[in-house]
Amino acid sequence: MQAVVNAGAMAALAVAAVALLYRLHRGTAVAADPLRAAPFLSGNLPQQHAMSRFHVRWYALTMLFLAFDVEMLFMYPWALVVPQVGVKAVVEMFAFLGVLMAGVVYAWREGALRWS
């Protein structure tokens, strides 16, 4: 019987916490409709709607950014290991950077970085 009372008290506490947080949000929210609220953009009003479409050229640039972002993910643990491994780690990183540079040269040659 005690377990049922404890479970009921915990459920009531959870419902009360959710209701309290919901009320707190409603009392402190800037606007009821977030799409109509002006977002912070260095003090300027946005020129277009936040849900507008992007030109397809942005997707190629995004893929390039993600490739180099993942490169940074590999470089951090590499920097921690270099003192223990030595020259072999440096050679392997330059080989990795060479493959990435070949990808950049290919993207550049294909026009992925051209804006017109």
C-alpha cells in the first residue's frame, strides 16, 4: 500500500512541476507566436521570413563546412597523442590533410565555391 501512495505522490509532484513550468513559461514568454516575434539579429529586423527557402548553393557549402568541422574533431585527439607517438602521428595527420585538400581542390574545380 505504501508503494502505491509513494507512486501517487510522485506522479502528483511531476504533474505539479509540469504545470508550474508551463505557467512560468506562459508568464515570461515574449510572444505567443514565435514566428511573429522579431528575433535578435544584431538589432536589425530580418529581411525575410525565418522559414524561407535557401538557395541550393548553400548545401554544397554546408557539406564543405561539415567536412572541415569533422576534421577538427579528429585534430583535437591527435594533438593530445602527438607527444607520445611522435613523428609518425605528424606524418599521418599531414596525409589526412592532403586527402582533405584534394577534396577542396576538387570542389573548387567543380565550382562548389562559386557564388554566381
